[in-house]
Amino acid sequence: MKKILGILGTITLIGTSTTSLVSCNTPQEYTPEELKEIKEKNKIDTKNQTIRDNLEWIAPQEFWFNEIDNKWYYVVWRNYKSNDWRINKFNNNNISISIVMDNYPNLGKFRGRLQISNSVTDRILLENDDGTHFKSVYRWNGEEQKLPNLDIDKYGNIKIKGE
């Protein structure tokens, strides 16, 4: 009887572990065709062709912040669901970057991972987010001198300041 109960307990633990593993939050992976289509759909609505050609929406599967590429990125984020969206830009020129250093929340890149810090122990990683805290990430592929001045509306949608 003890052996049967032991086996049942093991099966239950394995079943629970498998269910937890399957339900973990994995980012959407797009096919090359889907990625091209969704990038086009996420282009900023502006008359400025330079901005349309050089400001690129970055899909979750493309978050390569462990590589230093010296490009500028715009991040739309918030620390709590009830808070307003914020937009900040940073130059990806170091493995660790303090982007926003308020007295919490903070936005930064640490060891190649973009994250929001609500306290010393409460961190939200970009790759684990479901869109609640990180709305979008855009990369500027143009010249630094032509870096656009971006803003957001109350829904967190990016727009060109002054348009």
C-alpha cells in the first residue's frame, strides 16, 4: 500500500510540474512572413519618411539586449497596470544601463536584460511580460543626429511630438 501511495504521489508531482511548465509565459514567435507583416502594421503614423524608414518596431523574439549595438531604443512601459504609460529612450552602448532612476520605479538594462524595478526585490523582466508592463520597443536605425522626438498618447501609442 505504501508503494502504491508513493507511486501515486510521484505521478501527481510530475503532472503538476508538467502543467506548470506548459503554462509558463513564453513570448510569441512569428514566422518571417508574419514578422514582416506585423512590423509594417506597427510603423509609426507620420508624414516624415525618414522616421517611417528608420524607426523599427522590435518583436519579443528580437530582444537582443545582451549584444551592444550602439543603437537608440524607445521603450513604452509602466510599473503597475493602473499607472500611465511612459516612454524613455536609451543608447544600447553598455551591458548595464540605468535608463530611469526615480526613487522607484526604475527602468534599466542589467546583464543584457531590460527590466523594471519596483523595489530591491520586485523586478519585471521584458522577456517575461505579457504586455501589462512593457507595451512596445522601437529601434532607431538612422543617424543619431536625426533621432526623432517621440511622445505617447494616453493609451501608450507612440506618436511624433508636435504632429
